[in-house]
Amino acid sequence: MVSFADWRVGDDGRLGAVLHDCLGAATAAPSIHNTQPWRFRPRADGVDIFADHTRRLGVVDPSGREVLISIGAALLNLRIAVLAHGRTPLTQLLPDGADADRIAQVTFGRPVHVSETVRMLGQAIPRRRTNRRPFSNATIPREVLAELIDSAATEGGRLTVADPGTREAVLSLVRLAEKRERPRAVPPLAGPTAASDPPRPSC
């Protein structure tokens, strides 16, 4: 049976079992180039999440936008883990204002029934893998797209499924932005060492 002590830091500085699991789930979140630009500070009744700007990649993320996206992923994992352990995660974003480093405050709320969806999401967290393979041409079923749109709305967001014309317009903007961001191609570090060197396989 889960006790109150399992949700907090003990007098000896050790994390309670549930708190340990929830923070483990949060730190398993994906982040830009795996920089993990976050810090967690447990409280008596929850956890605060801070941005760690020392881990921000200045060249690829000058504004810190990718840092916030990474922290958002960690926050979602934390909320799922809290729910999966039977408590309601009460979340406040930017509790100290937009310019502060504390990005979110999560309070462990009242007990709640663990739904099958939450249980499955919690079990999926440790199974996350990075996939750099090309996208397939498989058509996503309409009901799956509808479920994704509803999930985004539940989180206060909006998911728009682009039609072919919109998709091409977005790709054109991405290509233009990439061209402007990288006006000069980076030269290769070294060429072939000998005429007999085999060609490098294309990826």
C-alpha cells in the first residue's frame, strides 16, 4: 500500500518510492540532442520544474524555444506518472512569470481512479526509443487522426492536419529558413585518404 511518505523526500534526503518513479519517468522524456535542460525540485506536496539554461545549445536554440519544448515533454511524463500512481497532478505553468526559470509547478492532488489509457501511457514511457528512419508512405487512418486532434485539444492545444497544398507550403518555408540559417555549407573534415578508398554508402 502506498503511504504519504512514498510521495515525498524523507528526512534522510532519500526520495520516496513513488516520487522516485515519477521523477524517473520525467527524466526519461525526449529532449533536444538529449541535453535534458531541466532541473526538478521536490516540495512537500509536489515538484517544481526549472529550466537549466547551462544546457541550452546556443547555435541551434538561440531563443530557448527547444528548451521549453523539452521541458514540456518532461512535464507531460511527470503528469502521466502521477496519474498512473493514483493522484491528480495539478499543474501551474510559469508560476513566477514568463521571465523566470521555474517553468512549472506540479502539486500532488486528490486520489483519482487510474484509467486504462493512463495505465498504458505510463507503461509506454520506459519503452520510448529514438527512431531516425525515414517516414513511411502509410496512410494514417482518419480515426487515429481524430483521436490525435482530440488529445491535443485536451491539453489546450490545436493539431491541424495539413492537406497536400498546405504541406508543400510549410516545406517550402522550412527549406527557405534552412537556407537562410546556413548560408555557407560546412566543408568536409577530410577527403578520401587514397584512390582505393571505397565510396561511402548513401543514407
